[in-house]
Amino acid sequence: MATASRWYRRLGMDDTKDRNGILVYVAVDDRAFAIVGGQGIHAKVGDAFWEALRDAMRESFAKGDAASGLTRAIGEAGSRLAEHFPRRTDDKNELSDEISY
């Protein structure tokens, strides 16, 4: 989690206007992952959301289906972002959509 939090800050994800960035961090060699959310989104969804997302990813990873786990986690995170931070006409993409390796 410490490494994921460091990458969250390094990528500038804590600098968004609404503090609603979400990082899904996967350390393939270490067989570990973490989900880090900004204060803005965390205030809306709470611990239960992050725990459910983690548990669903863990279950998919344990079954050898990492792609499904990632797809589901990203989809659910996106749905929650859309629910609590709907697109506005003056929105701009504050973060890159590229995968960081």
C-alpha cells in the first residue's frame, strides 16, 4: 500500500480539483495489488466500497482471471465517479488516461 500511495502522489493524482483520482496498482512480480482513492471520492463512497472492490479483485486474481478482476474494478470505480462527480460542461481531463508501467 505504501508503494501504491507513493505512485499516487508521484503521478499527481492527489492534485485533481475534486480530489477524486483512483489508482489501481498491480505489482505483478510481487503478486500484490492496492487501490488508492483521493479524499474527495473516499468521502463519498467510504471504506466499504474500497473493501468490496479489493475483495472482488482478490477473488478474480485467485481464480487466475486478473483481467476480469481489473475490468470489474475499473468499471465499478468509474460508475461511482460518474455517480458522485457527474461530467460538467467545463470539465477537463486532469490526468493522463495512459497506463503507467
